[in-house]
Amino acid sequence: MQATFDSLVPIFLLILCGNVLRWLGATDDAGWDSVNKLCYWFFYPALIFVTILDADFGSIELGPLMVALALALPLMFVLVLALWPPLRNARLVRHSEFSSVFQTSIRWNGFMALAIAQKLFAPAGMAVVALVMAVIILPINLMTVYVVTRFADRGADWSASARGCDWPISYACASPSSFR
């Protein structure tokens, strides 16, 4: 438990520092937007890429992990989507709210997972988490974009959403600014 806490403290301190800098007016909103995009589209994928590149996967049995991912990811999508009719019928969630339920159920915090894996199982744990992230980020983001366009905005155009992605330079489509 202490290792998990020690892994998460730097993340929360970084968030706190960013909020203090924003409050102090270190830069305007456009500057923060640029920093967010730089981190999302460059630094985070670079961290995953370098972690995988530097990893020694020779001593790690990845076959069962990849099979588990191949089965678990679509199963999770189906199970969460299957929640829609009961939630709708019980009037617990409106049509426009289900995309939030889906995203909350499917998405996970990779920053925290990497930090905890590095602290508890370095270096192999961080490499495995980075590999898992590289495999699941694109399908999760594509499915999330589909669910958001299907539930949150009935008039959304799938082809327009696909054209709005920077496919050649990105490894994921649903950026923080995708739905503005």
C-alpha cells in the first residue's frame, strides 16, 4: 500500500503545481492548451514507446497476457454496452448520459498504472504496462468515440469524426479536445 501511495504522490504534486502555475497566471489559456496537446500527442506516446523499446521482453511470457487482452477488451465493451437497456428501462441513465457511463467503465488512468508498476515491479512491470497500453489505447479510444457519437450526439457523423483525427501522427483519436 505504501508503494502505491509513494507512486501516486508525485502525480498529485504535479497536478497541484500545474494548478498553482495556472492560478498565478504563468501563461494564458492558449498556452495551457498547447502544453496539454504537447503532453498528450508527444510526451505520453514517447514515454510508452521508449519504455517498450528499452524493455527486455525475453524473460517475460507475453502469450497468455496477449490472449487475455484479446478476450477481455471486446468482452468488456459488450458487457458495458449490454448495461444500456437495463439502465434505460430503470430510468437510471438518459440516452445522452450513457457515453459517460461507458467511458467511466472502460477507461483507466495510464499515468497512475505506469507509476505504480514502476514502483512495484520495475523494470519489467513498467514495460508490460506500457505494452498493454500500446495495445489497448487505440481500440478503447475508437470504441469510446463510437459510443460518444452514438449516445451523446445522435446527429454526429462517424466519417467526420474519423476525418478529424490526425491519424498519421497520433496513436489515439479521442484527444482531450476532440469533442469541443
